Amino acid sequence: MLTPERPESGSAAQHPVDNSAYDVQGLLRTLRGELRGATADDRRTRALYAADGSNYRAVPDLVVVPADVDDLAAAVSLTAAAGAPVVLRGGGTSMAGNAIGGVLIGGVVIDASRHVNRILDVDAGTRTAVVEPGVVLTDLLAAAKPHGLAFGADPSSASRATLGGMIANNACGAHSVAWGTTADNLQSLDLVLADGTRLTVDSVADRAVAAARPGREGELHRALQAFADRHELVIGRRFGQFTRQISGYALHRLLGDYNVAGLLSGSEGGLAATLRATVQLVELPKARVLCVLGFADSITSADCVPVVLRHAPLTIESINNELVDRLPKEVRDAAVHAGMPDGDAWLLVEVGAADEAAATAAARSMLEELRDSGATASLVTDPQAQAVLWRCRTDAAGLATRRADGAEAWGGWEDAAVPPERLGAYLRGLDELLGRHGLSGASYGHFGEGCMHMRIDFDLLSRRGIATYREFVEQAADLVVGLGGSVSGEHGDGRARGELLAKMYGADGVALFGELKRIWDPAGVLNPGMIVDPPPLDIAIRHDGPAKDRQLLTIFSYPDDGHDFAQAQRRCVGIGKCRQTTGSVMCPSYQVTREELHSTRGRAHLLWEMLQGDLIADGWRSTEVRDGLDLCLSCKGCLSDCPVNVDIATYKAEFTHHHYARRPWARPLSHWSMGWLPLWSRLASRAPKLANRFAALPLTKRLGGIAAEQDVPGFASQPFTQWFKGGRRTPGDAGRQVVLWPDTFTNYLAPEIGRSAVAVLEAAGFEVVLPDKPVCCGLTWISTGQLTTARRVLNRSLAVLAPYLTAGTPIVGLEPSCTAAIRHDAAALVDNPLVGLATANIQTFSEFLVDSGWAPPQVGGEAFVQPHCHQHAVLGFDADRKLMAAAGIDIDLAAPGCCGLAGNFGFERDHYDVSKAVGERTLLPAVRSLPATTTVLADGFSCRTQIAQGTPRTARHLAELLADALPDKRRS
């Protein structure tokens, strides 16, 4: 099947495309010849950059990743000289389509996030920082924090938002009430124009001096000043009317202080490209308290905002029960424990002062004025509790994309703002409008500035639904404009709202935007279609294409996605939380490579493009998708850390199964050696010494696809199940029976853990039994995409366990990955009435003991703990924490992250380097730095193996630690 050179994009095929022709291959040759960075035109790369955090899709012709600032400047000028559309991209998180360009197809995307990302200076004396456009906000915040400083604009996407993108959209964030928007925190910008001119513009400049500069720079300033003088009356009346009037160009910045840097902020890359920014930093308050106010509904909370504002808060953020109910249960429970009061809508109000007493007094003064509002309230001073409550807000953009019943919800009208005193009226009008169209949405946002974000359950999969979407947005825009508001309060106009600017500013106001753009970019090549001459808001919607109609026969059932693989792929809306490099398990390989291809979002986009079929045209046989998934460790970190629970591990298993279907010879050798580990382990147990010598041979490793550098773990001389049958034990209470799951890793490779678990469970008063035949969760077959075999293995295991399952006998798993496979994967893989009982009955070792009420022996001491990724994603760590606390163990939890071995991944020949790099990010250096008296705990076999092979330390299972402290050991 041939793929068109310029594929259609969603419903854009129904509309004429006016995109200036240029010599794509000629430009490709020029860029590759002149730049030191990479320029790509392959289908996979173009697919990765065809979408951002919006509802839209535009496939670029070329993607450039410049090597540094000079490379970036050259890429802009060379592309512009060729007449090609230039789209500057940072983290690609724009929700309005700003980061894919305004042309329907084609153009050149220049990704500044990969290499143009240095923090050049942080000056505590002047409270400034100099940064390149690809710097991620959290990195700047980390650099400024030791000086007691921060960047004032702090959107919830801070962990992946780049400063260049924030400048382009005039990002605001939670603290803009106190510290303003990005534009308010700029000192100067170093720019490159489309014609290659490089210049610096300031936030406060002398008009005469600027106009007297030579060449193109002076010509630009003279034109800007003439423009401002000519239109001063209109600009003064229509622009800059309130702080969140983000839509359009900030023309009012040309008046007064002649703030050209502020004008560029919010221009969405349509006027010039930022090469470097000097930003102002704000002094952090010495103390902060968080006041959480609970209300019956969001409208009531909005009515209280003017009262709260009188007390000069740092922030006023809103969330509601529709979002909180979608958080993982442990997060909801933690939020209640942290201080979330009763209510169905909440305001998170942060108050700062020189010390905690002063901050608390200020918060109490505010509460006193709110005493008759009906609000419930709590004051939270503990930083960790505050962080738990803030997670309810920062995850909102992703959480809101799925309703509680699983229905999909979308952006498109997620960013309007009105003056804060009119916010209640806006919400009332919006509720009426939603009801009129039969729509619903989960809202959240910056209530202190009258800006509300929401995701609405638009039908973007049908022409009728898209027509309703247009009608709703047009009417919502009328509502906002009637209240003196802005159709964009933070995210920019982009494709989603550019067409609505005429409602805000009138035809003459929109004409001013075109006049200004011609001053900066006469050829109109810089991000065309943004603000000036925007495309219709209802074309190029990426969901309205072939992908939605692909009905694939899958092995997994996808019960949370309507049993629809295509719907599962729509989970990823591109908000890019997977691009953060700290504080998250997902995605280990991205955290090492920093390549979009290796992010959860990148992989999800490739799978969606596979369904779309016009660019990635080979379906399940696609090598582009196969290679994109190759470095996925199947850690399942995305299942929990992605706000919408994208599960790349499952999608990878599904794809791999179909990719190699009826082609067993094409499978990697490691799928046979490690995918079939349970079988080989059973055979090896008959002659373990011989098996260990054979497994260590270089030839064996080569034939098994195993990295030569890896030490293959040795098989135990006696499997755990064999010891159990012949060992002498003290039985517990026969009325308190528990089944111990003898997983492959415990049984054949670490039987000492099984023996320890038996000792502990019997000491707790339970009779331990093992299944009378071999059982297996099928994990190794799942992770290597051999799903038919995995299903057969699971069904056989369920049959073995049937008597215990029907009797309700609890099952205890010792290996987190195996326990998680039963708890999460089995139900979607196996159509068996017993699978629900298995899912409900199986518990981790810690969960079972905590629920039993057993008082463990006092172990004491300090322990450094590495939770297994699958435990983090599926099982949770609360029970382990409670059990260790009861045992008097002082725990130091490892920084969130994968060990890097991840089952078969780190053993595979082509993955060894990435595996080690993942381990060296945080875990292995942390273990090496531990005092000798600190115990290293890791319940996962992979984690223990990686620690043993990468450090001088040996990690232990919690069962071993507890067994060692028993007064009478019975494990030998």
C-alpha cells in the first residue's frame, strides 16, 4: 500500500489546503548540509510530531532537532528562506494546537527541547536567570530554589513545559494572582527573525534609542512605534483589560513602557523565534500555609473568590468532585488524610508570609470573613500534606479527559477567562449552555484570575458531533465576550480559538493582528495560521479519521475502554507528563534518552498513527511501531503515573503478539530464552549445577539473545516447592489457611524467600499450603507478547487453584510482578469465571499480614527500600509501609524510578546499555552511598538482581528481614 507524500489529516481532507509549495527534498538537503543537529523526513518521526496536547493533527514534512542556539537560528532562517512554514516546538504540550502549526499539512517542526536547554546563569543579586528556550520549568525552579527564588509563572505542566513554549503562549499558572504571567516576568528576549536577523528586545525600552538602531532592527522598531501611534486609541480600549486577556497579540505592551518582550509573549511563535531569555525571578515566601475550602458546587466557590482576593493570597485554585473521584483511591484517601474537607468543590488557597505563624494568622483572617459562606475549611501546614493536595489539582488536565463512567472528554473549550468578579455569572451561563447541548464537563482552574479549565464530553468522532462542538464553542465565546472576558486565559488561541478572535476584537481588531505580523514576518512563514488567518476550528480534528473505525481483533479485552483498542489509544491526549525526568516511574527509557520516541506519549501516538493508517501504513507489521516500542521496559509506570492511565506495557504486549503472529522465526531470540523461563526453570531444576554452567557460557548467551555483559542468575540447588514438600515445619491453625503462590523467581531462583515467608506466615498463626500442581501467572509470556501461551498458562493455573478460589482461601504472592499480573492483566486476558476470584483473593505479603492484624517482631534499624515498578503501578506500597512501621523499621524510600532490569529487558542484548543507564540515574548511586548498617530492601527479583550486579550490596525481601527477627527460625 502506497502512502501519499502529503497525507490527509482527519476531516481536513474535505477542505482545500492553501499551503505554499516548496522544495521539500531540496530543503532537506540544505538543512542536513548546514546544520549540526538532526533533520528527519521518515514516517515515524513525522508521526511523532503530528500532534500535540490538542485535538488536532498536522503531519509535518520535516522535523529538525537543532544542536544548539546557533543551529536553531540557522534552522529558522534556512527554512523560512525556502518558503516553508516554521513551527517552533518545546514540550509539545499546547492544548490549542499551537505546537503543530496552522497549516493543515506540511511545514517544518523545529524541536528546541532536546539540546537548546541550558540554564546559562542564575543571579541571586539581580534576581534574574538566563535560559535557552528548551529549558524545562522545573529545572529552572530547582536552580533558583537554593537562592530562595522562583519563576513566577508556574503552570501545572511545569515538569515538561519549556520556557520557550511558556513565552510563546504567555503561560500563567497557579501563582499568577501574586506573581503575574510569563510576560510579567520577562526582562529581555534574544530573537531571530524569519530573515535571519538576530536582535534583543526588552520589557522596558527607550523608544528613541530603539528606533535609532541600524538595519533591520531599527526598521522593525520604527514600524512598531508607528503602528502603536496609529492605533493607540483602539489598542487602549480593547487590549489589556484584565490580567488573563491572553487571546490575540498583546498590543497594549507597545504603549507605556514599550514592552516588546511582553508583546512577543503570547504571540505563539508567529512573530519571531526565541533563542535566549533573561527572566525575572521572585522571592519565595519563607512560609506557606494551604487553606482548603469546601463548597457544595463550583459556582458557590466562584462567588467567594472576590472575598478571598481581598486577603492577598498567593493562589486560588479550583477542583471538584468529578476530578477527585477519578484519582487513584490511595491518592483520594491520602488527600482526605492530608486535610481535604467535606464538599463537592474546593478552593486551594495558598497564603505566604515571613513565618508560619504570620501565614496562619492571615489565613484565619480570611476564614473569618468567609464564616457565613457555608464553606468547610482546613489549614494545612505540613509540606508533604500540601503536596498530596496539590496533586489533586496538577493531575486535573489528564484526569478530566475521562468521565467517571469511562466516557471520553476533550479540550477545545478549556481555557476561557473572565474578570474574577464575573466568574460566578460565567459558570452559571456555562452550565445552562452545557445543558442545552446535552454536554457535561469536569472543571478546574485558576479561579483567582477568573480562568477556568475544563474537558467536555464532545463527540469528536462524528460529523454531527463536530457540528455540535462548533455550535457550542461559538455560543460559549459569545457568553465570555459578553462578560468582558477572553476566549483564551492561558493556553493561547491556536487552532482551537483563533477563529473566535473576531468575536472578541471585531474585524478591525483582527486586522491589527495581520498588520503587526507583516511587520515582523512579511512572508508569513512563522507558525502561519496562529492568531492571523487561522483555519476553521472544526477541521483537522485528529479523532475524526480512519483510526476511530478500526475494529481490531485483540487478545486483551480492554474492559475500561469499551473493549476497543482504538479507544484505548485515544487515552493519550498529549499533555506530556511522561516527559518529566524526576518524581515519576514512567518512562524509564525516556528519562535516559530524552527522545520523544521513547516517551509514553510518543509510543501512544505511534500506535494511534498505526490505526490511522495513512502515514504508518503497515498495521500490526509496522517496523516503525515495533522499534518505537522496543525500549519500553514494560514497567507499567505509565499505568499509574499517567493521569489517564495509558498502559503501554499492555499495548506493547498486544502489538508484539500480532507483529510476530504466524512468524515465530522472526521473534527475537530472547523471547524464546526468557519468555519461556518458567519452562526452562522446571527443566533446569533437575540438574541445576549443570544448567548454571551451561547458562553462563558465551555461546548460550548469544543463542539466547542475552547480553554478554550480564551475569545470568543461578538456579537454586533445591526449588522452594521441593523444600516445602519435604521440610519439617510447625503448622499453623488449620482454620486459618493461606495459599502461598510459588512464582518462578521464588521457586527456582530465590527459594530462601519462600522459606522465610513460610516461617513468618506460620508465626502469624496460619497454615501455609501450596498448589498441588505447578502454577504460573504467565508474566514472561505476556511481556514478550506471546499472549496465546500466556492465556493457556493462566487458565491452567486457575484450574489448579479452583478449590481454593471457590472456598475463598486467601492467596499470597511474594513477587510483585507476578502478583500484579494476576491482579491487573489476568482479567483482561482470560475469559474465565475464576479470574475474578483470583483477582480479589490474591494479596501481597504485606497486605495479607497487615489485614490479619499480626504484630510483627521488632526488627528495628534503617532500611533503604526500592518498590517494584509493578507494585508502584498496580499494588501500592501502603501496606508495606505499615508493616515495616509496625516492625520498627525506619525506611528511606528510593526516589521514584525503575531499577532498569525490568524482567527480561535488561538481559536482552540490545538493551543492556539502556538498562544500566536507567539504574544509574538514581537507584544504584543511592545504594552505593548507603552506610553499611542500612539494610537494602527490594521485594522484586529484578530489583535485587540489578542491585547485586551494579553495587557491592545485596538486597533482601521483607519476608527475610521479618523471618530473621522471629524467635524461632524454621527455614532450613
